[in-house]
Amino acid sequence: MPILNPKPGSRYLTVTGAPVQVLEIQDGGILAQSLASDNRFYLPTDYPLSPFKPDAAEWDMRSKPYISRSERPTLAHVAVQKQLAPIIDALLFKGGLTMQGLVREVKRRASAACKGKDVRANIRARLYWFKRKGCRIKKNGQSQLKVIRQMSDDPQGWGSLRLCQLEQ
């Protein structure tokens, strides 16, 4: 007893007894997925499908048909993004790294936060900010960078960096 109007998401048997699941019904045919091999194929719209009976299937079925990554439902996964500035600041105060080394280390420590960002520009911006706040940028013969705080009349020794809490 063939079924003339199969529904997407339902399981059926083909004429040869292969278990299939109907994925889509289009104008040109029916997109079906084999439950035995996960292959996808098109059937004509008038192809006779019979109701699904596990005992009548000629091949062993998989428990779940394969769903490609592009069709899987995505979960609302919101990762907490690390800020780049504290990482860059700590590395600059520690010193001993070149610009390339700084970029590599920042990308290693906060790889997810670096996606789509120009890490070199972020480091240059931090250097510029430190210069504006009165710090010195020390560069040795090997092009290694280090930020040095300037001491002033401030009793705490912060100079113009009053609001900047860099060391924990």
C-alpha cells in the first residue's frame, strides 16, 4: 500500500525495502536519506513509498541519521571574551618581548578575543596610551619592549597613572 503524500521528517520503506527518511519535498522530487547508509538521494514525486515497519526493512538501520554540520541546530553559546588590554599591559610591564613576540603571546593567551582584531594595532594603542600618561617605552638592542613608570611627586608613585591599576 504505497503512500502518495509523504511528510518531511517521516520514515518510509522503498520498493526494495530500504529504510529512508524524507527530508524535503520539492517540485522536482523528494529528497530522502537512507537510514542504512546515510546517503541522500532524490526520488520522483510519484515514487511509491510504503509505511515504515522496522521488521520489513531489508538493511540494518542506524539509530540516528547523520545530520551535516550546516543543518545542525546551533546552541546559543556565548563565550566570555577576554579583554586584550590587561593582557597586553602585563606583558609590556614585564618586558623582554619583541612586537612579534607580544603578538604571539597575546594570541596564545586570548585566542578567542583576538579573532577579527588587529593585535598589533591594539599593542600600538596601548603603547601610545602609556606615552600619553607619562610612562617611558624602553627598547633594547634586540627590539624588546618594556614600559617603565615615571616617578613624580605623587606619594603613591603613580604620577599621572592614578586611575590605572595594572598590577594585581
